Amino acid sequence: MKLIYFVVCCIPFILNAQHSRIFPQPAALKTNNETFLHKGQLILPQSDAGKHIVTVFHEAFERESGVHIETGPKPTVELIENIDLAGESYLLEVKSKQIRIEYADMNGLLYAFQTLNQWINLPNEIEGVSIMDQPRFSYRGTHLDCSRHFFTIEELKGFIDQMAQLKFNRFHWHLTDDQGWRIEIKKYPLLTEIGAWRDSTVVGHYSRTPRTYEKQRYGGFYTQEEAKGLVKYAQDRGITIIPEIELPGHARAALAAYPSLGCSGEQLPVEGLWGVFDDVFCTQDETITFLKNVLDEVIAIFPSETIHIGGDEVPKVRWKTCSKCQANIKKMGLKDEHELQRYVIETMEQHLRSKGRKIIGWDEILEGGLAANAQVMSWRGTEGGIAAAKAGHQVVMTPTSHCYFDYYQSSHPDEPLAIGGFLPLEKVYHYNPVPTELTKKEQQFIIGAQANLWTEYLPTMDAVEYHTFPRLVAMSEVVWCIEKRPYSEFLPALARYYLPRLKQQGINYSSAFLDVEMLLKPVPNGLELTPHSSLNVQYFSDANKMEGKIERLELERTAQVVHRTFPVTTWYNNIPYRTTNYNFVTHLALGKAVHFETKPSLKYNYNDSLGLTNGIVGALPWRGDQWVGFTEDTIRFSLDLGTLTDISQIELGTLNDPGSWIYRPQTILVEYSTNGKKFKKYSKQAITEDRIKLVKSKKVKVLRFTITTVSEVEQGMPGAGTTPWTFLDELILTR
Ligand code: ACM
Ligand code: ZN
């Protein structure tokens, strides 16, 4: 019998927060009063398991624990396979005479040694302990986009080492996209001769105008031998590589190599801009055969049972005017181009199934139905995952809101350019991959979660690391821990134990979690802001000395816009981290609570009723915490100034960033009242600029706002078919 929930049966193993130096935190850990003297060496049995561990861990133990490991006739570490344990689980017992490891399978054995390496923290001895550990989810993934930017095999090995340390077991390798085809396919050599190279790359954020390009050839690819080598390297560390071959969209690199695979046959370059492009694979037989042939070579390289076939962001523009695609629709009796997309996915699914494999794809593959054993990656939100689980598909949760590590992790102005979005460490940590909308039975279909590293704005491994760490440490506890410790325990333990480890390994992690968080409090004449952190962080106005300690900032309401700047330097462990120049605007609505009749989305609702009146003007490139986000067709809110007040101008910022599915709203109606009961029109107009300015002198007490928005992202655009975001900030009133 498999002891699936064996941890529950082991009540004596109470977790001790004091010993929280292992990441992800083990399910149960109890120290004993014994000590194992290792004297700088551990001897493993001369079995296959022992030899494998020495090969994989020899260097890491030497470097991090200062312990030499080797196999020998008199082992000091006992290794016992126990097939009654739950998959990937292990028991680790350190006593004075011996170290004993029981493991369910190869991953369980590897994880016991990852844990042991983190547990050893003394030169000659190991603290006695009993650890029982098992993962919450069977799929614990990290994705890396190697198309937008290329990373060498050596760099990828380093990335895999980091994943392995945190007990991740799936590496989703994004190998093809519009900007570069990265895997050698012998039958189609031009895919890498032409498709792996682009002549230019857009400079800065792609929404910036005017656009400029760096005109330099950029690219690279992996030979099949190199890819096989990486598969083996990952396998030895308990990680399955899931390759992704994007189809039928994000195909521009392939079309540059073989234009006849597209609908128009037009020769287009490998793309140098980021986004979603109209030219996709045609659905003609020639292209279907090509895709099958590509997948045949891919499955010969990658033993993974599941193969990722993309499926996301497929504009139907070309298919609509392509005679071959239209003939297909007719011949197969399909309703429209969406069903044509289903045909492509279905065909690939059947092909891979005939070879004993399964497909996994982005949640768009659900459109129009899907074969039962196909897995779904829910990325546009949780809805796709919920629908897929209800339909009986296995699901990997990777919603942008909690899993897109290309998003900003701080709104500090010195953060390196990112795609947009806001995903701080704490938000990752609080993620629960199992949507509450699912019944107990449906929840079983959620097999795990994955962090995604898209690399449009991450050109180097240094940049990838900065976005990955420490958020991946938080994600490791999300996917591993059946019961997570509170964030207030995770954060100091991370800072004390894991970050020094990353530093020793030369990993460029971010310390953005030290940035100031300001708690807001409305006061009679304005707003008070108090810096806050879960760590022992201190704040000073002098960047060079621990002087000018900041308890709080005070902002007074003003009749005209006044700009104020406060420098706040964060200090941690007596070392200055960085200075935030807080730029505020003061005005008549500062610190006045807004009543939202239309509730902001939980994803973009920072500072509650003060989100629009906190004195911080939402800036570009956008970070979520500065903006209040909505997904409704009509947004209504009101502002009560408390007393009759003379105003002559109302200003409200909006955001237009179609690449992030954010659209400028369409119309605004403002009404005013002197008593909060009877309202008259102040102004009504179409919104044509990002900053709305309404000018009229009135005496007002209450203002009422009605804003209409764009209700659906049009076909061909990123996020097509979804309800776009409307972002607002700051609501500025002046006399
Ligand atoms: C995706 O981010 N386009 C899956
Ligand atoms: Zn076509």
C-alpha cells in the first residue's frame, strides 16, 4: 500500500520553526540530542544509488557543506529503497552512529541529499535530526524562454542545478517562437540555418514610440546532441525536460526558414519585435506533415511523456483569407477558424498519442473541445484551469498573476526594465494553485504549478537570475509544502539561510523584497505614510549614515498640485540597500476615501479606498501596485470631500498597453452634488488621451464617476477574446 499521506500519521514530528533552514521546508522535522561526527567525509554504499549520488552531489557537498562524499565498503550513510513510501518522498535520520535514508524512488533519494546538504552547517558534525518529507504536487515546474534570448547549455545546466536544489522536477524548455527557432531538426536544416537568427532586436519596451532597433545579428541553437546531453543532465537531477514546439502560432522563425508553410507564402524575416503576429502556420497538408515530422524528431530527443505544443495566441487573420484553410473548413464541415485551430491541436494530439506520448498546451487549446488525456497549462488566469479540471483534464497552474516571473517584483524606479505587471515575493509565496471553485474531486486534476521566465526583457542569464530569485524559492514552497510556514517566518529564514547560499553560488538574486512598503493612514488634513517590512529593515533619510530615521511621512492636502520628493534609504543588517525617491503629488482629493461601487479586481487593488488618492501617480512602464485595475464594462465610483469645496479641474490617469491587455477606457461621465443626494452633470466626454482632464469651476461635496470601457480584446491582439483591463490612477482635484 502507498502511504500517500504518511506525514499525517506522524504526529510526533512537530515542525520546529527554529530549524527552518531547509528550502523548501520539509513536511516534518524533529531534532534529537545526538550528533554525527562526519570529520569532513561521508561514505556511501557501493551500490548504483550510492555511485549516482556521489556523481551528482560530489562537488556541491564539497563546496557548500565542506564534506567529501565517496562510496566505500564501510558506509556511514545507509540507503534503503522503500517502495511503500509516497512518490518522491524520503526519510532522513541523523543519529550519533549513522545517517539513514529511506527513499521512495530516485527523486526521493536525490531530495534527501539536497536536504542533507542544506542541513549540514558545522565543520565536523551534523546535528541529529529526523526528517520526513514529501511533495504537495507531482508537477513542480520552471519554464525558460530560450527563443527571445538564447542561453548556452552551460548556463542551462546552472539553471537546472538551481531548480534541483529547490526540488523542482519539470523544466519546460520554450524552444521555438517568432524570434528564433532553437532546436536542430535534421529533416529541415533551414529551421536553424535561417530560423535561429534575427537581424535586429527592438530596443527598450516594445510599447515605446518611436520604436528603434539594434541592427545586430542575434541567435543560436542547440544541436540534437547538446539537447540530449541536457536531458541526461536534468534526468540525473530528477528533472524531466518538457520541450515546447509552438504551433500553430508564434511561428515566424519557422516561416522565415520555410515560407511555404504559411498561408501567404510570403518571405518574412525572423521577427525582431515582441508580441503576437498574424502570420502563423497554414493548416494545409504540407504544413501538418512538416509539424508531425518535427515532432517525430523532438520525441526522439526528449523521453518526456508530455510534449508541449504551445497553442496560445493564434490570430486567425491569415486563415480567414487563405483558400487552403477555407477549403479545409469546408471539407471538414467546421464552423469557423476556431474549429480549425482545434483541428490542428487534435491532429498533433493524435499523432503524439500514436507514439505513446501526451500533449500539454496553453489554455487556448481548450477552445472547442480537447482529447481527454491532453494536459492544460492555465496561464491567462485561473479560468482555463478550472474549466479544464471540470472537464477532467490534468492541469498545471501558471497564471500571469502569480507565476509570471518576467513581471516587476518592486515598483522601485531603479528596477531593470520588465514587461510590466507586478509580482512581489510575498504574492508568489501566498499563491495557492488549487482554485477554490473546484470540488474535492476536481481538485485532484490540479497536478501542480510552474514559474514562467519569458525573456523578451531578460537578455542575459544574470537578468534571468535576478527575476528568478528569490521568487523561485517562494514558489518551491508553494508547490512542495503541504502546509506552508507563515510568510513572516519564511522571509527571515530566506534572508538568513538561503540567500547567503545563493550568493556563495554566484547567483544574481534580487533584494527588492527589502524595498519600502508604505502603510497609508488618512488624517484630517491629508495622509500619513509609515514604512513597513516583515524583516528588521530600517529607514533613514540620509543615504550614507544611519541618521534621520523615518517613522512616517506626512502629506498635506493642497488646492493646487504640489510635487514633493522624499528620499527613503532602506538599511538591513546595518548595510544600506537602496534609496527610493518617493515622488508625491498633493491636491484636494489626497487621502480622501473613494467609494468603489464597481469593485477593483483583487489582482490590482492596492491601498483599497485610497488607491486613487494616495498621492502617487501611476507611471509607465506600469507596475500593478500604482494602478487600480478593473475588468468591468462600466466602472462606477464616488468621492465624498466631506465639505463643500471649490474645484476647477478634475484629472484622472488611464493606461493604454495592449501588449499587456490593458486598454484605455472609452467615455467618462462626472456628476457632482452639493449634498450627496441630487446630482448634476459636471462633464461627459469620450476619452482620447491617457490623462483625462475636465475643467469647470464648481462648488462640490460629492463627485460621481461613470466610466465605460472596452469589453473584449479583438482578434489578432495579445489576449484576444478576453475582457481587457482598465487601469486608473491618480484622481487629482484642484481649485
Ligand atoms: C503565453 O504567455 N503567451 C503563454
Ligand atoms: Zn492557410
